[in-house]
Amino acid sequence: MAPIPLLDLRAQYQSHREEILNAIERVLDGMTLFLGPEQAAFEREFAAYCGVEHGVGVSNGTDALNLALRACGIGAGDEVITVSNTFIATVEAISLVGARTVFVDVDPETYTLDPNQLAKALTQRTRAIMPVHLFGHPADMDPIMAFAREHHLVVIEDASQAQGATYKGKRVGSIGDIGCFSLYYSKNLGAYGEAGVCVTNSAEYASAMRLFRDHGSRVRYQHEIIGTNARLDEIQAAVLRVKLPYLDGWNERRREHAATYTRALTGVVSATPSAQPWAGHVFYVYVVRVADRDRVRHELEAQGVLTGVHYPIPCHLQPACADLGYARGDFPVTEAYADQILSLPLYPELTAEQIETVIDSVKHACAPSEARAGHN
Ligand SMILES: *Cc1c(COP(=O)(O)O)cnc(C)c1O
């Protein structure tokens, strides 16, 4: 059998090829490549999907976070609380506006921001909290929002790994002041290039983000503020419009595959993913914890099962974050998990046969060493 990849983008493209090519052709026939009808329509459609008023298409997820922070007036001298257990872009966005990242540890069940850690991270300079809905699982937003409101902080959700996920029935991205999504090609909703989107119920934030993304300009060659170039291009917007109506169905299939994995692997691995009653999980990745992770990973690879590690080095221990002054031991849950986590192949088009192969391979790789030696 062919190796089973962590993610198979060709499978999705093959099943929607014609619609996608038609959409790209429509853009090229019109030859409006930026700030045109596709972006405007995608913004409306994605905002409606999330149940919010405004959508602002941007060039990628990092810029989405960056523009959201800028729209909230966050900059030099300000502090933003987020998790070390995230992709580095969350931290980059904070640094890019000149603010300082203050890390907190994650909840051991959900891998997302632990609301109980907020109080000790709060200072006079704290302006915002940036929870990350990691792996497709929402952060526990109610206590985060309550803390933020009590201390007059804005909440910017990094929903880059959770397009379509829900928290107590509400779409992630619609709960905080601004929700930010990467639409990078590997995400549950992904462009064929770079893309991102911000959603908000605030007309003021939406208008500020629109101004920033297009060189601080509303009228051509008149620049009200120093902005940047962070526009969503029309080809990507058109592709995203084709894909958006399929997102819920794709997420449903991800959940079904995840449930099959969890039934088979509970008790085999040290931990299967959390299933909080309030969480509509969309399984951007399916992450288990195993002892001896690197050995297990190599054995799976030898059996044609390709896995990932999201992420092997927590942000606070990255050289890029050295100036923030953190050290090993600061965030015990994040650090312990970095050595144990393993992402198994998961995408909507995964077949029953592939799922069986993954399960058998994981069972074999996680069996006690005597049992493994007797097998091949
Ligand atoms: C993918 C991702 C981003 C960054 O998105 P880009 O589109 O690659 O800039 C930010 N935060 C998280 C949690 C992500 O997974």
C-alpha cells in the first residue's frame, strides 16, 4: 500500500477540480486581481458562516493577527497574554506590533489556554488576551471572556486551526472582540496559496483593519496612516468561496475518522484527544500522546504511516523568544507534552482501509517491546 500522508490535498482537489478551475478562470477573465467582487463576497459569506457582522480578508493568518492587534491600538509598551503551546505566528504577530508576549501554560485536557493562569500573568501593561483554538479544539472561552471584561482587556481569538469549530454552539472567532483565521493551504479551510480573514462585530475594528491592509488608504494615493500590504487576492478568495460550503461536511468526516481512531486507540496510547462537552472539535490534527514518541514515530514511518509533531519545541524555548526571558520549567504541561505528542494522518478523504492501517501500525508500535520483537 502507498504511504499514508499526514494530509492529502490532492484528494480534495480531485473531487472539486472543475468548480475550482472555473472559479479561477472567472477571476482571470475579469482580471480584477485585488479588492474585487470575490473578496467582498467571501468576506460576507465567511462572516455569515461565523455568525458575525464583518469579515476582512487578509493575506495570511500572521497578518490577520497583526492587523487585529493594530486595530485594537496595541503596540509598544503593551503586553499580550497567550500560550507558549502554539505555532510561532501567534507570537510573531504580537512582536510585530511592538508589544510584549506574556506566556501562560495550557490546560492539560484541552491543550489550550488555562484560564486559571491568567491572574498571575496580569500586569498594569496587559491589554489583550490571545487564546488559540489549538488542533481544532476551542479554548474555554467563558472564563477567558469574564476575566478580560473584568480587567478591560480585548480578546483576539487565534482560530487559525479551527475553521468551523464551536464553543457552546457558537462558532469560534465570533466570541472575542476579533477572530483571526489563517487560510493557509493545510488548514481545514485552505486556499491554494496564502490567505487569511478576520471577523468581528465591531464596525470600527473592521474599518481599521481594512485601512491597515491596503497601505492606510481608502482613496487611491491618499494615505491616512502607515499601513501595510496585507490584502487577500481575488484568486484565493474565489477558491475559498468554492470550498466554504463544503467545510461543515469535511469537518464532519474529520470527526468521524477521529472517533474511529479514539475507539481503537484508547488504552493503546497514553492519551487520545480531549472531548469536552462544550467543544465542537474540528480536528485540524488528531494528536495522541505516547511514551517514547520519536521511536514510535520512526516505526510508523517505516510502516508507511507518516505523522507530524505539533510542535516539538514550545515557543518560550525557541531562540526567537530568548529575549522574553523564559526558561525550561516555566510551563510544565506545555513542556511535558512537547516530548509526547504525535499527530496521526487525518483528512476528510482518508479511507476506511487507511484508517485500519494507521490503527494497526500504532497498536504495533506501542506494544510492549517483547511483543514487537516477535512481530514483523
Ligand atoms: C497557521 C497558523 C497561523 C499562521 O498562519 P499563516 O497563514 O501561516 O500566516 C497562526 N496561528 C496558528 C495557531 C496557526 O496554526
